Amino acid sequence: MAFNDFFAGEIATELLKQLLSISRKSCLCKSSADNLITSIEELLPIINEIKYSGVELSAIRQSQLDRFSETLRGGLELARKVLASGRWNVYKNLQLARKMERLEKQVSRFVSGPMQAHLLADVHHMRFETMERFDRLEGRLEQRLNSMKIGAGGWVEEAVKRMEVEEEASLGIFNGVGLDLGKSKVKKMIIGRDDLNVVGICGIGGSGKTTLANEICRDNQVRSYFNNRILFLTVSQSPDLQQLRARIWGFLTGNEAMGYTNNLFVPQGKLQCEWGSGPRTLVVLDDVWSLSALEQLIFRIPTYKTLVVSRFKFPTTVVNEVYNVELLREDESLSLFCHSAFGQKWIPPTANETLVKQIVHECKGLPLALKVIGASLRDQPEMYWASAKKRLLRGEPICESHENKLLERMAISVEYLNKKVKECFLDLGSFPEDKKIPLDVLINMWVEIHDIDEEEAFAILVELSDKNLLTLVKDPRVGDAYSSYYEICVTQHDVLRDLALHLSNQGDVNERKRLLMPRRDTELPREWERNTDQPFNAQIVSVHTGEMREMDWFRMEFPKAEVLILNFSSNEYFLPPFIDDMPKLRALIVINYGTNEAILENFSVLTNLANLRSLWLEKTWVPQLTNPTVHMKNLRKLSMVLCKVNNSFNPSVIDLPLIFPRLSELIIDHCHDLIKLPSSICEVNSLQNLSITNCHRLCELPADLGMLKKLQVLRLYACPELKMLPPRIGELIGLKYLDISQCFNLRCLPREIVRLASLEKIDMRECSQIVSLPPRTALSNMKSLRRIICDDEVSWQWRYLEKTNPNLHVQVAEKCYSLDWLDG
């Protein structure tokens, strides 16, 4: 019997007692209480049957009961509030009555068919095979229903949805002999062999190893066997082993939050010793590249298993048994290719069957090649297909060197791209493998170096997404208007990144358009050092190292460089002196992938960058922005993410309009030491977008905020210590979007907000303290309002405006939480 099985019955019993009291004492809630009493009295015998059956629930059904337990627990809290509420507090009692009605509907839906409730009890007595079939069917139905709940959005969001649909369809095709056979064999190693402590999935890049591992993690039988204790980690070529060890240790000991950040509590050395017993646990290590890294991430406990996913085979002394992923058979290959090329699993009558099969044959059963090449040929004329076939035929037959030859075969997908789109694809090789790339960084880079606007940059992104050359990762909060780009990330398959690197690294190193380090290293490439006697003509320079001191750099000249990307993992970092020799630098991106914020030295080198327009700092200490030290006269956009910033904003020494006279966009995200903004920010007359998000200690905004006459976007998302907006906010005559969502302690909207004549959208979801709005007559003057996103409790006050403003839409938000940003 599971923990929540017991408490579901206990909570229901306690709730029943409270409801009986409410039925006797509260007039407004009597009807709802009586209906709830009837429903729960019907449900209690079924809960008790499950409770005392002694049989373990499957994962999906346990999840159903867990969710219902949470509903009952919330109902118990609500019942106590109803009983504690004074009878003369009419407004509060009305609110509580509405909540009781909603609770009644939730419980009624759960109980409405005794069939659903009885199913939970009856399934316990079915044979194992029958239970497995029902669980698999139910899991798929839930996935489909959940996918239907994604809110409508803009065209970028639609592209994300198309990618999700594409992935589901592809998985459907894989769910043939190939995937089923692989799942069966891996499951036998994981749950059928107690003598195997470490098992593996091995195959070439793009063969579906990670897809198979994900299917194993989602399998109901596997989840039930490990009681949902499954941890999936991506290791990659340049892993941060300390962080990974900390996450595994935190997961095993039940101290996940401490384990992610504090390495002092993790045992040192190879964790290979015998260590007592514990609950069954599965840790999946995806994309492992080296034996030395693997040995530090596994240890042998009787109930602990490790599933290693890699392109390489490791010794059986480390990985006890391995399943080698098989390439797709001819019929499976044809189905997957046709889905990418034609949107169906077979060759349409209008296509040249012989030509299609010849191209499929040249893909040699590799799933990624079939998907990417198929997508690149979609909606193209027959002559285009014939040309593609000839290019594929010019490559050598695939044999032992299949993986090496894949790049040449994959290049066909890129060669026919529009020149600008191809350049954007190649730019993706500038970022580390297996890391989410903030879309904000990509858009800024493309706008600066390809002479395009943001709309065209988005169009290119969608085209690359449609052709399976990148993957969009959507944050659950992304809307259809005024969404910040950093709420969307991009990822790319290793093989596609290898392709971008392969195409970018051709030719003489001094003449390459992109000078890139393919993976993290302790020093700069020797090839670069050997060629320092001549200037490097690269437009993009990407460096990926650990800690760098002044002596670790050597002099290099970059007369044409426009983008510099500094990726590193360390606590200290000396900015490269060669920045002085980048007179055309327009975008600088500094990202620390280490555990703690890094101290940046030589920050004053940025002073001489007369053309710098965009600066992105992530997980660093931002140096104090004193006037003599930093002066960036052409900087348009400053982004600080996961940074220490409070010292840099010392109001006694900082003069922001002098330092950033042309700044139009300021982004501060997850900077937890930010307490207040300097008042001089109100004098940056060029500022159009001010975004302060997830800054949990921010408690005050400048009183003169209304001086920012050009400000169009003010985003204050998830600043829980912020208690009020300055009255002068009503002077922001150009403001179009205001986001105060998840500002839990914000007590009210100032009356002056009704003066925002240009305001089009307000997002105020999860602002629980705001229970009243300015007078309706005043709000009716906000003629430009088009959309309000708010909680149910306050929505009725906004809906009054819908009658006077037919263009206004009031949307009640669903609560949504995400910790994806922690994965980096």
C-alpha cells in the first residue's frame, strides 16, 4: 500500500466531518457541502478497498490517486477557512462559496462514473498482462489529452507545436519492430537481471539511442518497478563531473536540492564501493563520451542501476551488458522517410517511387538522416530530388565508417538552404553541445551579423525547425505577444552540431568565417597559436575553456570579428586581451556553465568597443559600473542572467545615462541579490524594454519611473518581495505591455494606471494580494486594452470592461510551474 493510499482515506474522512459542520452552520455553502457529502460517502468504501488490498498501484493509477488526494487536501483547507470565516464578512464568504462550488465540480467529475472509481479497485485483481495493456493505453490517452491543453499562441509557438507533433509521429513509426525489440531487451537487462548493476545502450550518432532511453523511462512497468525513482542526466563531451556527482548523490540520498549546489556533502573519489541497500533507483547517463567520466558517475549498490547511453562500447568490467541499437529495416526506413517528406507513412501516387526508394537506400537506415533529408526534400520538384540523389550517390558506400560518412550525407540537407538560412544554421556550431541556447542570444546575433530584422530572424528559426535542423524548447509561460525571447530555447542533435562544425572548419584557419572550439579545453587550440602571425578574418569567434588567466591568452588580431562567444566553467575568468583588437565587435556573449558565479577580470577592456551593441552576461559577478571604468556609448541591449549585480548598481557611483546613453533594452533575470534599481535608470531616455524577472529580493522600483517616456514593455515577473508600483507609472505614455505575474505581495494596482492610454496587455496571474481594482469608470478610459491575463478571483472585475470594450479579452490563467531553466 502506498503512502498516499492511506492519506487519501484519512483526508476524505476528515473532510467529511468538516463538511457536516459546514452544512449545519454556513448558508452560502450548504448546497455545495451537501453534494460533496454525498459524493465522498460514495467514494470512501472504494478508497478503503484500495487502501487495504495490500497490492501496489501502478504508477499511472497511483498518480491519479495522488492528484485526487491533493484535491481532497485542498478541500480540507478550504473547509477550515469556511468554518473560520466570520458570518459578517460577506465578500470573503462569497469568494469561499465560489471555491466550494469549484471543489464540488472537481470531486463530482472524479466520482461521476462509478466505473472510473471501481476501475481503480478492480484492476488490482486482474492478471499482470491485462494491467500492462490498460496502463499503456491510458498513458497514451493522457499524453494526447495533455497535448490538447496547450494554449493557443503566436506563430513561433505554433512552430513548437509542429515540432512536438512531428516527434510524436516519428515515435509512432519507431514503435515497430525496431523500438519494441530494443525496449524488450533493455527492460530485461534492467528489471529482469539482478546480477547486472550497469547496463548500456550503444549506437552511432542519430540512431535513436536517446529516444530508446526516454521510452524506457516512460514505460509503466519500468516506472512501477523503480517506484518512479528515475533520474535522467545528459553527460556530454565536456561534463561538469562535480555537478553531475552532486545531482546523483542528492537523488540517491533524497536531498536533491542540497545535492545540486553543494559538493561538500558528496563522497570523493570513484563511487564504486559496496554501499548498503536502499529503494530501487535507476539513473540514466545519456551521451557519455569517456570511460574516465563514466567511472566517476557510477557505483555499485544492490538496488541501484545505471543505464549508460553512448556512441562507444565500454569494458564489461564497467558496463556489464550492452544493447546495440539496430538501424531501421528497409520498410521502417521508408515509413519514417515518407513521414518527413510527405506527411504520411507511404509513397504517394504522385511521387516517383523509384527515386524515393533510391534516396531512402542511401540513408542506410539511420533515423536522423532519414528525418533530416526527408524534411529537406519536402514540397520540392522532382528535378530537385534527382539532383539530391546524385549528390548522395557521390559519397562512398557506408560500412564501418558509417558515422564518419554521415556528415557528408547529412550535408545535402544544408546545401539547398537559402544562403542566409544556411549561415544561420552554421552559427549554431558556435555553442556548446547538449546545452540549451537562449533564443534571445541567437536572435541578437543573427540581427547583428546578417543584416536582418527580428521578424526575419524568427522566420529563419521556424524554417530550420520545420526541416528538423534544430529543436525548439518552449517555456510553459510563453504567450503570443510581447513574449521575451529568453523564454524559448533551442537545442540541436549532436550529429547536426557536428555537421555545422564540419562545414565551418573547412579551409585555412585564418580565412574561416567562424573560428570555433568544438568542445571545452584547458587552453586555446595550438592551430590558432601557430597562425597568430597573420590576422584572423573570422566574423564569429567562439571560445570554450575552463578558468582563464591573463597569461593563458595570446595575442590575436580579429579585424572583421562581429560576435565573440566566451563559454567557460570556472569561478574566475580574465576577459581576453585580444578584445582590444576587435574594432567591429557588435555582440559579446559571456556564459559561465560552472556551479557558482564567476568573477570577471579585465572588464575595462570593453570600454574601447565603440560598435558594441549587445552584451549578454550569464552567471557572473557584474563589476561595479563606475563612470571612468565603463562607457558603452552604442550599447543597445544589456542582459544579465543568474548574475550577482547589486554591487554594480551602487546608486552613489553609477550614472546609467552616461554609461549607456543609447540603451534600449535591459534584461535582469534570476539575479537574487538585486534589491532596488538605481534612480538614474529613469534618466535613460532611450529605454524601451525593461525586464526584471525572477529577482526574489527586489522590493522597490524608482519613484521617477514615469520619466521613461519611450518605455513600451515593463516586465516584473516573479518578484515576490515587490509590494507596490510607483504612482508615477501612470506617466509611461508609451507603455504597451505590463507583466506583474507572480508578484505575490503586490497589494494593488495604483489608480494612476488608468492613465496608460497605450497599454494593450496586462499579465497579472498569481497576484493573490490584488483583490480590487481602480474604479470601473476610470478603467473604462483604457481604450487600447486588448488582453488581460489574471486569476479567477479578480477576473469578474475585469469582465465588466468587456461590455464597453469589444476588443478586450479577459483570460483566466492556469497555474503553471517549470524548473527547466535549472538544466541549463
